[in-house]
Amino acid sequence: MSNDHLIIFDTTLRDGEQSPGASMTRDEKLRIARQLERMRVDVIEAGFPAASNGDFESVQAVANAIRNSTVCGLARALERDIERAGEALAGAASARIHTFIATSPIHMEKKLRMTPEQVIEQAVKAVGWARKFTDNVEFSPEDAGRSDPDFLCRVLEAVIDAGAKTLNIPDTVGYSLPGQFGELIRSLRERIPNSDKAVFSVHCHNDLGLAVANSLSAVLNGARQVECTINGLGERAGNAALEEVVMAVRTRGDVFGCATRIDTTQIVPASRLVSGITGFAVQPNKAIVGANAFAHESGIHQDGVLKHRETYEIMRAEDVGWTANKMVLGKHSGRNAFRSRLKEIGIVMDSEEALNAAFARFKDLADKKHDIFDEDLQSLVSDESAAASQEAYKLVSLRVCSETGEIPHAELVVSVHGEERSASATGSGPVDATFRAIEVLVASQAELQLYSVNSITTGTDAQGEVTVRLAKSGRIVNGQGADTDIVVASAEAYLDALNGLYNKLERAHPQI
């Protein structure tokens, strides 16, 4: 790998999924993985195979499907974890095992209850176990940002000798500052005798809002892999945002002296896909992918852009995938035209049955609104994928009465494990009444943590996309629904979240 190539390691499917409520199904992970491959991401960290059977199957499915990106599985420095990762990655065209162990004094003493010498020994063993499955082994010293630099040098020198080809330096708790973190990377590269035999990588968390800044500081000091996620998704405050890292390096190539191989026109489609699947909306002023990222309200700015774009824009909206294309099909359009437009925006249906079901939903939507946009299609296919999964609860019908001076009232019929049941309730508004009626039927006792409504497109006939977050017994799930009737969308989102609670398995979540 040339020194002017910056490797982009995407961990949306692993670390991004650790955001509360962001759990993804195997099929959803496959859709995102295919988009990441289309975007030419170098390495896709598909999951943590030892966490659960579901995680194992997801990593295995991604490994079997992806041909043009390296597929990576995470494993603790334990032989059983590494064997599980190796088994899941067996079908990959290019596989990597990423193993880790904590190296900070607080982690070694309080969590691992191991001495520094024991940690070095275990790290070396882990790399050796991983090399039985692949020569592409990555090692991470967890909580490196709070580790003793001298000890880091000893551990990293030992794992390079053992065969690790990538050394990932994580700021696990988002504690570092850019100057400090960049200096750490420079120092490690200079002090470790065999550092030239490995690629230095960074994995930064955003607790202080510095994940991208720390990552870029590391690149300036010789790191040649950045671990990041779409939209900065991740545990707590998230991870370094892929789109910001990539576009900073591309826009300021004069400073960084390296480049990625990313097809930047796929950034916005990837952002929309991840947002739609996880239910985590992108804030309008989010850099690169926010709705206002290329909008100009100020008259002075507008005048400048009209005269010469570069007066106020350092990037072209088209370069990151922003388009004004809209779906011009309607209820008289045929299946082939529908399939062609899906393909143009990066959606490939797995089977003819899935296409037919999505096409039927498209026809229903075309009866409700005149113009169908690409965003409508993304939502439509996401809904179809959810409908195809196991559903304990499904909305059959809903009737809501809401008028000035009267208490809102909802009546609904829900299929509960295949049996139709009806209920009614009153509430402070039509959505509240609907949720109360659902609870009359299912008695989930779940806590509603989030209720969010976003318009998928413009216009009064736009679909409303609703996200509901429920928590119960330590489990947190997001549910989504989309419809031109916002109350129907709300009911579907609530039931989708209940299905998530019903199906969700307990999983281990490592932090790196």
C-alpha cells in the first residue's frame, strides 16, 4: 500500500450499531454493506461474530456477498472469539480479523485484572490465533489514549513481530485533544523499531466533539487508516464521521498529502440509507450530508455564489451525491421502469417476490401523492424489508377522531401473533390516543424515550417518517413508520419498535 493512500475503514455495521436503538437486521446490514462497497470503502467491519448467533450470521452474510472491499470481524483477544470470527469470514474474497485488548492502567487493573506482562503475552497469542485464518490481522490496544506511551510501544512492537499488519490506536472514551493525539501517533511511529512493517490506524470517539479533528491530526502525523462511520453514528456521542474525514482530505489535499479511493458521489446515498435504516435523522446543518450543507440564506452569500460558486462553496454539492432528481413515475408506470429507477439509486431487490411487493407499495403510494421522489423509494424499500421480517404485531386498521374541544379518540385493529384484536383509547392528542390503544392490546410496559417526525420530501402530500424509541429491561430499540398520514406512520413506528423488543437478543458490546 502506497504511503499516499489513506485507507477508509468503515465500522458503521459494528460500532455504529452500538448506538442505543440502532440495531440492524442481517438484511439491513447487507444493504448498507453493498452501498459501502459501491462507495469503494477499503475495509468494512461487519460486526462482532462472538456477540451472538445473529451477529455471526450477519458477518457471514456480508463476507459472502462483498467482493471488492475487505470484510473485517472484531474479536477480543480470546481464542474462542477469534475462531468464531475466522469461521464467519471464511467466505470472504478478502478477510481481516481485528483483535483487541485493553492497555490503560485503569482497564488492566479494574476490568481485566491482568498485569502488563500478561496483557502483552495475551496480545501476542491473539495475533497468532488470528493468523491461522488470515494474514490480514489488525490489533487495537483498547483505551490507548489513556495508556502509558512506553507500555504502548512494548505491546505494539510485540504484536508487529507476531504478524499484525495494522495497528489501530483508539481514543476509546473521546478524551484526547488533536495536538496531543497527533503527537502520540508521531511518537509511536518514531519510537517503535519495527513500525515500518505496519499501517498505523486511528479510531476516535466524539465525546468532546473532536473525533474528526483527532483523526485528521493523526493523518497529518503519519496514520494511514481512519476508522469511521456514516453520519458519525456510534455509541454515546458517536465516532468520526466518514463523510467529514473523506471530504476534508479531498478538499485539503495540499495539507494532507494523501488521498482516499472513495467514490464521493455515493456519500449522500449512503447517509440517507443509514439514516433510514437506523431511524437516526441527520441534523439539517450537519457537514456534507445535512439538508442545509449547501444552502445559502444570506443575500450576500447568494449573490457571491451566483457570480462565482467558489466565493462561498469549497465543494460542489454534486461531488458528494446531492442531486435534484425526482422519480417521475406514477400509477400508470410499469414494473421495469420502477426496477430501473431503483437500480439507478443503488437499490437492488433480492428476489422477484421482493420486487413485486415493493412495486405494490409503490402503486399504493402513487395513489396518495403525485410526485414520487428518490427519498420516497428509500423509505418504501426500508418499510418492505421491515415487513418481510418476523412481525409479532402488525397494524390492520386505524380510526382516529380529533376535533377542537373534544378529547381525541383512537380505535384500531392489530394482528397479534396472527390473531386480529381490537382496542380503543383516549389521549391528549391523536398520536397519544393511538399509542395508548396499542398498549391496551400488548401491555408491553415499555418506556417511550423518543418520538420524532420528519418529512421525507417537500409538500403537504409528503410522507411523514416517524421514529419511535422504546426501552424495556435494559433493551433499547428504534421503530420506524412512513405514510402520508402521520398518525398511521406513528402507529406503524410504535409497532415496529415493539417487534424489535420482541425479537431482540442480548448481545455483548465491546468498546474500542
